[in-house]
Amino acid sequence: MNGTKKPILAIVLVLVGAASYGLLSAVFKLAIADGWGVNQLTFQQVFSGAVLLWLALGVARLRGSKLVLAGNWKAWIMLIATGVIGLSLTTVLYNECLSRLDASLGIVLLFQFTWITILLESIRKRQWPTRQEWIAVLCIAIGTVLAVGVLQDDFGKIDGWGVVFGLLSAVAYSLFFFLSGFLPQQMDPIGKSTIMSTASLLFVILLQTPGTIAESFDVSLMGWGLLLGFLGTAFPFFCFNYGIPKVGSGLAALLGSMELPAAVLAASVLLGEPLTIGQGAGIILIIAGIMAAQQKSPGLVTVGKEGES
């Protein structure tokens, strides 16, 4: 029974974590509309996320939980690298994208991580993608063209740098999914999240000027940072770090598709961003592509879990 419950819990956590992360873009746009800069919000988001995780770690210790952290230097390096790449770079690049583009467009660009994850898995396995994976890439490509609005007359008005930042955030996000599948499964998810979040905070601090950090502790800004840190760092990172090693990075990419409709719905409800028929069709195609990538033999569905006991 226990062996059955754990995968179900892992699947649910990855789904909920993806939905939480999907709300982030709309909340970030609301914070920008409130008058705050992207650098201030990024710092507060990562700072608040790290503080929340340290608090969760302290509560777990007080309750007597035995936390299993990295047992060797290689595991520590993997944790730090995954934190810097998976959280810092994704957050910095994606926030820059959101500061320049609509939230619904930003999430579509971020979602290019799906086919990038397929590419990384193919390179790791040293074999060409399967027919289903090629179909998935094609669906995602066509869906992206529709969702981004390439065929529309006003496409030239889209901020080019915003597109670049969005695509780079997709690369960083795919590396997070890929690398998380290789973290030791026996490690405590709260401990893993805390270490990675702390590493990412130190990295973000290096990118900020002293003046930006000093200005980032306004009460109102800290409120936005707390919300962003919970939705975009603490909660989804805990969910992903617990769930991804158990379900594998391939299935995690499928479950992570919940982030796309959650983000688009939030952008429509909270920001009033319009959703055209073409965009809706593109989003459906992207999700269909993710589903197609998972239509493979049982031996391939567990990719990313090889070598685990």
C-alpha cells in the first residue's frame, strides 16, 4: 500500500506546485502595476522564499523530524547547481520577460521547457527522440506560433528582448526539471528546497546593487515579495523536490502542464488580458504535445529515475 500511495502523493504535489507557479506571472504583473521595479521584486521574491523555507525547516526540526541532507560533496554540488539554475536563473530571466510582455505570452514562452526537456533526455540517453516525441515537438511548435500570435498583424509590436528572456527562462526551467531527477531520492524535500533556495538567494544578491537591496525592504514591497516567494519559490519548490525524483523528469513535464492553463486563467481573471481563439487553440496544442510525449513504453515513462533504489 505504501508503495502505491507515495507515487500518487508525488503526482498531486507536482500538479499543485505547477498550478501555484502558474499564478506567479499574474501576481508579478500586479506588483509591477503597483509601482515596483523588476530587480526589487526579484530580490524580495527569492529572499522571502528562502526565509519561508528556513522557517519550515526549523518547524520540522522542532517536531523531531530526522532530516537527511546531502551525504557527499557531489550531492551538495548538485543541490547548489540545481538551485542556482532552477530557481535563480529561471526567476531572474522570467521576471525580466514579464516586465516586458503580457503574462499570457510570457508563460507560453516559458513553456518551451517541455520540448527542451525532451531534447535533454534524448541527449542523456544518446538516442533520437521517439515518433511520439517528434509529434510532441511539432504540436508544441505549432501551438506556440498560434499562442504567441506570430500570424497576427501586430506581432511586430512585441518586445524582442522580452521574447529572448522568455526563451532563456525556458532553458533554465528545463534544466531544473532535468537536474532534479538526479538528486538523491532519500534526501528530505524541505532540506533540499532550503539549501537550493539559499544558494539561489546568494546568487541573486551578487546580481543586485547595494542600493537595490537597501530599497527592497519597504513594507508594501515585502508584502508582494512574501506572496511571490510563497507562490514562486517555497511552495512549488517543496512540491517539485518531493515529487519529481519519484515520478521522473519525463512525467513531471507532463504534470507541469497544469501551470499553463493556470497562468492563462489567472492572467485573464486578474489582469483582464484577452484570450483569442488562436491563443486558446495554441495552448491546447501545447498541452496535447506534452501528452503525446508521454505516450511511450512503460520503461521510458520512468526516465530520470534510473539507478535509484
